[in-house]
Amino acid sequence: MRRATAHLAPVVPLLTELGELFAAQGHELALVGGPVRDAFLGRLSPDLDFTTSATPDETLAILRPWADAHWDIGREFGTIGARRGEHTVEVTSYRADAYDGQSRKPVVAFGDNLGDDLVRRDFTVNAMAMRLPSMEFVDPYAGLADLAARRLRTPGPPEVSFGDDPLRMMRACRFAAQLGVDVAPEVREAMRAMAPSIEIVSAERVRDELTKLLLAPQPRAGLRLLVESGLADHVLPELPALKLEVDEHHRHKDVYEHSLTVLDQAIALEGPPDGPESSVPGPDLVLRLAALLHDVGKPATRRFEAGGGVSFHHHEVVGAKLTAKRLKALRFDKDTVKAVSRLVELHLRFHGYGDGAWTDSAVRRYVTDAGPLLPRLHRLTRSDSTTRNARKAARLSQTYDALEVRIEALMEAEELAKVRPELDGNQIAAVLGIRPGPVLGRAYAHLLEVRLDRGIIGQDAVEQELRDWWAQQPESSAEPTGP
């Protein structure tokens, strides 16, 4: 308790001041949930969460003159936010959320005492509070003992807790990843029994929990629980689908375990949080999603070949489409959907490199197809090697080292990151005597192909190449329409 209080020391003056302000108006106030839990874990939460006996209107009246800024965007859920200096606080009226079994949004019900508020919280480790301004520790459901034992339980029966808000089952998975806790047997059982109810929760809330899980230090534990509980069948069915039935000859690796290992290895290759973009500062959601989903096309493309082999032809193309479809269903933003699905599509490209037989043209295409995703593609490709054959693993690593050296050399010589045709649109129009339009676009695309295939060939040569191409086009027989 002394250590926890010491970790809260930087914000104790603020806590005391707020507690006195609410007490002066006849209201209770308590620090609750994550900030209390984190204090016992030896860290200070960036945001401070409070619960109070005051109504949202009463809370706003207290915070308005105290704060530098305030907002009531969460008023319908009983929450008022404020900022004072560098600190952000959220104060929520005692409440209990519940689903009516049909709506995708919780029905808000307000409570009248701290004990009732705490029993309705998701887990015992988040049902601890400190009354303010007295700093009295309140732990009616042994959350501190559970935290010390790294155990995840619910304050009341888990069926009631998950019935109040099914998203709490996904939070259990997230806490398994974030805190390294073991989920109590009765909680696991309730999760398996109630997994289908996650479908009444909005896609946006599911997406946010999945994102927090993936950005945790050890997402593997949380993902395992997501699959074993049956939740993944409803929110990310492509993941359990990777558990392909093992044939009696064991002709292929376990794709599910392989994907979790690729994710672990990709995380290990992330750069420091404050590193340059080229290092892929971690935690990086795009890289982690791509690592987890890179093989989701395999179940649909698996074929057993004559002679005992197994193939997954074009699984990267199928996987990219499945990835985009799932991420869109989860309401991820367009940039994330595009980036992750592109990485899935490109993740096998390196395997055509062989022993370095690619031409400079092929290397240029690899770089330009990846575009700004190249640093992530490097890490995804390296992570995709999970062979236990040390010699094979070393050979693959050395081959990719050689490819990166070639990329660096070409980029330095030709500025591949800015690769363009040697003629711009105005120059193409002048050479061919045409106006801007679809024909000019096709001419530009042709010269880009020339640039990728042959590198820089000089203005005279590229103009002749353009004229030769133009002579083969149906439009070339028409009268020039000069600029």
C-alpha cells in the first residue's frame, strides 16, 4: 500500500483537491479502476478515472470552474471529462450498464453507492478504489490478492458480468495479453458458454478491444484465449480457421501456431517507440495485423498433391481479399485496411528471389510495389521463417540480407523511393501531340514499366521508346490533337 501510494505521489495534490471540491458539495468521489490497479503494478496511468455519487450535471458544475478545459461528450453514459494542466480526468456517476439483448449499445443505469458501482465492474483487479480526499483503500472483492496472484476473476458471477456487457469477455483476452494474468476457470467456462453474445456488441467496440490486445506486450496469450473461448469464431473467424486438421502424414505445419510465432517474431523486430519510421517503431498495429493474418488464405487454397505434397497456390492473393473483408467488417480505417491487405498480398514475393537470381528490374518492382510499406515488408518476410532447420533458417536470413543490400544500393543510385518515368505528363503530351486524358495515362504507365525494367536510359532513348509504343496504338492513326 505504501509503494502504491508512492507511485501516486505526483498526482496526490490533484486527487486531494478534487476530493475536497466534491466533498464540499456533499458528494463522494473515488479514484477507481485502472489507475488504482496500475499504482500497485508500479506505474502511473496517463489518465485518471473517478467515480462519484454526483449526477453528470452536478459533476460538470464542479469541474467547470476548476478545469482548464472540460467536455461532456460522454454525458449520456454518466461521464464528464476535464483537463487541468497536464492531467486528464474522467468522472463517471455511480452506474451499471446492461444490454437488453437486442441493442448493440448498453442501457445506462445510475447507482447510488460505491459498493454497488464496484460490483458491476468487469474484473476484481479493476474493482479497487481509493476514496478521496481521505485516500482510504476500498477492495471489497479481493482485487489486490488477485492482482498479486496474476488471476482474473469477476466481482460477481461471471455470467452476470458478461451479461451486463459481453465486451468484457474480450477484455479478459486483452488483460491476459497486457497483464500476463491467468483467467479463472469459472470465467473461462462462462466465456465459452456466452461467446455468441459478443455479436450484439458494435463492431467499433470489438475493433478497439482487438487493437488494444494486439498492441499489448504479449498478444499471443490473449489471442489463444480469444480462440479457445470461441470468441474468435464470432469476431475473427479467420484465426481459428488456421487450425487446419492435421493429416496422418503430417505433410504441412500447423498454420495457426505458425502465425502466432510469426507475430512474436515480428514484434521482436519492431524498432523502439521513439525510433525513425524506417525502424517501424513499436508497437505497430499494421505490422502485427499483417503478421497474424498473412496466411488466412491457406484454408481456402489447400490442395493435397500426388506424391504426398500439399500446396496453397495463390493463398497470398486470397488472403489479401479475406483480410480486407474482415478489417472492413471490424470498421478499421481505410488506410489500415489497405496497408495490411497489401502486406498480406506481398508477403510471399521474396520467395521468388531464390539464390539472388532477381534482375535489377525485379528488385525495383519489389521496392515500388511495397512503397512506404517496405520497412514493414522486410520485417514481415523475415518473421515468416519459422523453420526449425537452423541451416535453412540461416540461408534464408543471409539471402534476405543480400536482397536488402541490393535494395539499398539501387535506392542510392536511382532514388527508387521516388521512381518516376523519365518524362512527365507535359513532356509526353508534347512528344505525342495529345491532350491530357486516358491515352496520356496509358503512355505514362508504359514509361513507368520501362523505367522499372531498364532503369534510367536517357531522354533521347525514352522519347524513341515512347514513339515506338505510340506507333503500335490504335489512336496513333488519328489526326494529332496537339496541346
